[in-house]
Amino acid sequence: MKKLHLLFLGISSLFIATSCTKTTSASTTLSTADCVAISYKTDIAPIMSANCISCHNANQASAGINLSTYANVAKYASSSLNAMNNGSMPPAGKLPTGTIQKLNCWISQGKLNN
Ligand code: HEC
């Protein structure tokens, strides 16, 4: 239990470190400095379709979250990024860093509907 707690703390602080700074982050995994232009249509929506909407759709909105529309993906982007970073979503296993990085970049670019 204690180990788990420490692990959670570690992951949380990693998330805070990566989300609060654009310049000097201790993390080499997620950095907005490494962002390329991200499109909702060609990058973000397909990530949601492939990994999330089987459980987060209009008929089955786990945790009340339906990730099948742009408005909702934008609304839940930060909590989704958090859940992806800490490995809780998708439940089947943590997505590759590059995939999580796309969501990170899309948020930092203003969550455009592009
Ligand atoms: C196999 C089903 C399933 C898949 C796939 C899935 N989720 Fe979830 N999700 C759930 C369930 C069930 C809950 C509510 C219980 C919980 O939090 O574990 C949840 C809760 C959440 C929450 C709110 C709680 C939290 O952890 O912050 C967010 C945000 C979320 N999911 C985002 C996502 C994203 C983003 C993806 C895709 C990368 C995804 N989920 C994929 C089933 C799923």
C-alpha cells in the first residue's frame, strides 16, 4: 500500500512537472517544446476512436464522459491527458508516449477544431 501511494505521488508530480512548464521540464517524455502541429480530425479523433470511445460514447458514457464529439474531447482533454499519463486510461494499458504527446500538444495549441 505504501509503495503504491509513493508511486502515485511520483506519477502525480511528474504530471504536474510536465503540465506546468513550457521551458525546463525534468521529463524527457512530454514536452510542448517538441510539438508539431496537431489536427483534431487527423490526430486526436482517431486516437479517441481507437482507444477510448468503445467505453466513452453516447450510449455508454463511462464516468459520464462521452468522447465521441469534438466539444466533449475538448472539455475533458485535461482529465483525459492526466488519465493517459498516469496509465489509468485506457484500462488495457498505457498508450505509447508519442500518442499521449499528441494530446499534450493539441491542448497546448489551444484545442483547435481543425
Ligand atoms: C474498457 C473501457 C474503457 C476504455 C477503453 C477507456 N475508458 Fe475511460 N473510463 C472507463 C471507466 C469504467 C471509467 C470510470 C471508472 C474509472 O475511473 O476507472 C473511466 C473513467 C475515465 C475518466 C474519468 C476518471 C479519470 O480517470 O480521470 C477519464 C478522463 C477517462 N476515462 C478517459 C479515457 C480516455 C482518454 C480513454 C482513451 C485513451 C479511455 N478513457 C478509455 C472505461 C474506459
